[in-house]
Amino acid sequence: MAGMTVEGASIDSTRPSIARVYDYLLGGKDNYAVDREVGDVFLRDLPGSVAIAFANRAALTRAIQQIVTTTAIRQFIDLGSGLPTADNVHQVAQRHAPESRIVYVDNDPQVLVHGCALLEQNDRTRVVRADVRDPEDVRTHPATRELIDFDRPVAVVLSAILHHVNDEEDPAGIVRYWRDHVPSGSHFFVSHFRSGDNPETAEAERVLQRTFGRGRWRTDEEIASLLDGLEILDPGIVPAPLWRPDTTANRWSADGAQPELSVWQHLIVAGLARKA
């Protein structure tokens, strides 16, 4: 069979999925041949590009840890969460604050399969099938309203999702909606593909456009503008490996000097912002 149905949604194993390609690049097993075919384009023709996925995931993990250990925020909305891997948002947050509550949002039906497993294991986690381009639907969804108190600060996670939203779909409007509907003290984590003046960047963008019909690399200025009205916290919008890194890692020199990054590690940037 080409697909299966989960809670009214069909999983199509004949068409590639962004979430499953990402899972494949991270070494996961929740993918099909059609996803591996796309992933192999990166692995074969764009060697080193898998560093993007790992750099992004590591920055997300550090961001969640810092939010939960340095603020009173105990509720998270992960928009475009994708397939679970090691150290998901709820695992990182609840490791430090077990009372943390997390809503995962995705429109990929395979994410729902894993969401069912999460619900069985964790009563402070919900998975909402919705489109991040319809934030009103996400915010008013019964599962969201059940778990998230919008009178208290929220962490809104936009990890590697806004570059899949084309300009005409108003990515800035998505962020603005959430900015306007969460209280002061809320935090926003964003990671995003960054424009680069090199053939590798251009080819990576072409692969995604050709495969999925979407994918918009943006400049640092354009990415920062998505966070208009929010205070961008130190160190600003920077390559993901340089966003509040673990300087005890082996790749850092004894004097704390930052390592030289590859062209791929420059391609994904990260930033954390706060609503005053």
C-alpha cells in the first residue's frame, strides 16, 4: 500500500516529506525510500551538508535548556516540530523542570503516529495536527487550550520552519501573531537557513525548491526582521554552532577561541528573542 491512515490523515510513502528527509539526515529510521533518495542528494552531491541538521538540533537543545534554567517559563509551543529524535523539547525541558508542558504542532501525519506514543508516556505533552501558517487554529485548538495558559509566559519554538514558509505566505505575520497573543516575558527561539554567496548554498536551495516547491533562504537582516517588536537576546542572530555554545566541547581551544566553521555550519543561524 502507498500509505496508511492515522486519525484521518494519510501517510503517503510515495512522496518525500520534509520531516522524514530531516529524520534520515539525522540518522533516524522513520523514513521511506523516496525520502532517502532526496537525502542522498545532499549526502552525495553536497558532502558536509548533514552538518546543518546536527547544528540546528544542538542549538535547539541548548535553547530549551537555557530557557527552562534561566527563566520561569514552563510551557512551550513547538511549531513544525517534525519527527522525534534524541532530546526532544519535552525531554530537555522536563529533565530540568518536570512540570514543563509542551505542545508539538505539525501537519505531517507521520508525526501524529509518534505523537500518539508521546501521549501514552507523558501527560504534560500534546501533539496538534495543524498548519503553522494558521496560528489561530493552533492557538485555539482544544489540545493547546488544555495545556497552555496564555496568561503566563510561553516559549514559542520556530526551529527550522520559517524557511519553509514562502514570502507570500507571510512568515513575519506568523511570528507577529504569536507575539501579539503571548504575554510579556515570553521567549521565541528561531533557527533559519541563511543566504550565502556560494554555489553550495544555491544548490541546496534548488534541491528543496525542486523537491517540495518551497524553501526560502533569507539574509541575516531578513531573519532578524521576522522578530520585529521583540528583543533579540545575546549573541543575536548567529550561526547555530556559535549560539551560546558549550565551550567545554573538544572542538573549542583551551583559551575559548571559537572553531572555524564550514560553509554548511554558516548556512543555519539561530537566535532567541524576548517579548518585553
